[in-house]
Amino acid sequence: MGIRDKSFSVDVIEKVVVHAEEPWTDHWLPFTNLDLLVPPFDVGSFFCYKKPSHGDFATTLSALKDSLSRALALYYPLAGEILLNVDVGENQIHCNNRGVDLTKAVADVELKELNLYNPDESIEGKLIPKKLHGVLAIQVTELKCGGIVIGCMFDHRAADGYSANMFISSWAEITRSEPPSMLPSFQRSILNPRCPTTYSPSIGNVFSLFEPPTEPAHDQTNNGDDLLINRVYYIEGEQLNKVQHLASENGRKRSKLEAFTAYLWKIIALSMEDSENYNRLCNVALAVDGRGRLGQGGGEEKKKLMASHFGNVLSMPSGSKRSQELKEMSLSDIATNVHEFLQTATVKDHFLDVIDWVEERRSQPLVAIAFASKEVSVMISSGTRFHIMDKMDFGWGKVVFGSCHVPSGRNDCYVMTLSSPTNNNDWIVYMHLPMKHMSYIELHASHMFKPLSAEYLRI
């Protein structure tokens, strides 16, 4: 069985199901109210390594399978399935130790030859698995040079990026025969709603009921410009500093993330105007982790429980403006707008309000307000805090490169910023955007967004 195209081929050698090491108990784990804000889609991540200095691939894979079984004993929901619990009438995680599908493969390509700038060519359908069953699927691939790529695909309803990285970090630590630095918590009561429920009307500016569209999305053409593609760039620290300086020209210093969001928001608006989508609404949303906020004021125990909580603890505040207005605004004015909508989700009360708001709508599909319409909407998430280059060491060396990956079937626009593995001041930026916006960015912002290359990664 193999996957082959003009660039390189991948041959699947073995497929096994890895179960959690005993003991485990069969039970149902309900979703929290914050989990219910996540649509039923998958999200992936992959990690590239140079050839291990010791042991062959068979030995390496055997060690990974053994440590995965032990890691799943701690992260037992990942070995389960999301099913309808008929007793309560809701989807829940059935912790039944169904197991994780693990694929062993070999690829006819060297690490330095991987076109990481274009994951659609090098990663999609090749080095990251499709999840056909369960909550998690993993593929371990040996490259022609002896390098290794570990690809994972998670059901986003069970884990956000923080949780996924917590699991992979623990799996790596167990593989290195070290105790996990953090044990996961699945205590649902920590995110229970208040009684009685109460919330600010401003939650309606962040989330809404999901209503399936009755008409096709705008701007659907037959020339492929609206096709969503994946690209990976690096941004030099000097460029980030320049954008931050421009975003702070009104006398109020903005963070690099706020400045980057403002810059990307404007350039997408310019792309819309350039493609004759005049004066259309353009939405941008930011993913905000609530663990630190919800852990405030409850003592050290509450703080630790929130830091180790496995699941989704995200809010997605957003801004909406017309492309013509964004075109005429200064970067500092756009950054001020970003700062203002972002502030709504940076306090504990916001997340408590979200939990209560969801409680009154548990039986209904919910969505971030930015994605409730057919207008252009882009979600931006910061992964710079994950420190994946240091934590994902399975015992044969640090990650050469790692990134998230959105499967090609997803039609939502997504951008993630990551720390650079070669320069602490640089960023890696993963983008899942329509081709027309990506082409505009490469034509008009090539000084900012530079295609990721083996030379930059020093491999």
C-alpha cells in the first residue's frame, strides 16, 4: 500500500491499534460547556527530526508504541471514541480503550527535500494520517535519510492546541524514561456553570447560535482562487519589530500578536479590494486561552487544575470591518481595534459568562460570531507559548521543525504563529487561506512573509 505523486512516495508498512496500558475503567466523560463551542472537525500537528544517533527505525518504533500505551493510560480519553450517550442524549467521550490507530510508514524523500513551505504537497495525505476512528490517529514515518516525522490528528472537540501539546510532551517524556512534568486533569466540575446562570449581553458579540447557510458562500468562482490552501512562512524579527512600531504609532504600545493581526487583517482587506470584492465585510478572530484567567482567585490548587485541564478552554473574540474602511485606516488604528475586541476575553468573568451562556443553549449548535456568516473570516491563534522545539524530544534530539496542519477538507480560514527553531526573534506562520489571498500576500508582502526553506531551518 502506498501514496505516490511527482514529489515523493510514502509506503505504509504496518497499521496497528495501540491501547492504553492497564488499568483503565470503562466510563463516559462529558464535554464541558467550553468543549461544546468547538465544531466537529479534526486538527493535526507534525514534528520533523533528524536521524537518531542510535538505534534503527524498528527499535525506535517499538519504543514509541510502548511509551504511547503508557501515555494513553494517563490520557485515557484519547484512546476512546466520541459517541452519543443515549442515557443523557448528548455526545460524550466514551472512555472504552478502543485505542489509537498507529501507522508505520517509510517515505522516499530526505528531510532537507521536504517542501515544508507547501504542506499540501509534502504533508497532506502523506506524513500526517487521516483519522478514521476514535479521537486520535498517529503516523510515524522514516525518511530516506533516516530522519523521522511524527504526525498526529486530533478530534478538536476533545483537545485544543494546549492539550494536544501537553499530551505529546508527556509522550516524549515517557519515551525518554522520565516522569511526565504535568499530569492531565479531566475534572469537569472545575468548569461547571454558576447557579443561577448569569452573563453579560456582550457574549453575543463573541458567540452565537449556528444556522446552516441556505445559500452558497460569496465569491465562489471556478478559477480556483477561492480554494483554501496551506502555506508556511517565516517572518524575521526585524520585520515583526517594524510592524509593532507602526501599530504603536498612536502612543500606545501594542503586542506583536496585536500588530501582526492588524497587519494581516489589512492585507486581506486589500486583497479583497484588489479582486473587486469592494467594501465587503472582513472578520478577524483571535483564539484566547482561558486557563490562566479561570485559575485566578482560587488558590494554588485551582491554578494547577486549570493549568493541567485537558480539553478546550478557548474564547474567540473578533472584529468586523468593511474592506474599504480597513484599506484607508492606519495600522495603528486597526491595531487599536484589535486591542479593544481582544480585551473583552482577557478577564476571568468573560469565561465564566461564556460557560453560563452555553449552559442555556447546550442542546443547540454554537459558533464563534466571526464564523456565523458567509463573510470572509480568519481565525488567528498564537502557538509561540507552546515551546514545541524544546518539549517534543523523544530521546533522539530536538525537533527540527513542527507545525499544526488543517486538513484540506476544512473550509475555515486559520492562521497560527509559532516560535522559530533557528532564531528566537523570528516567527513561523502557518496559513490556511484562499489561494487569492495567499497570492496577494506573496506579491505585496514578500518582505514580511518568506517561504519556509531547508536553508532557513539549517537542515
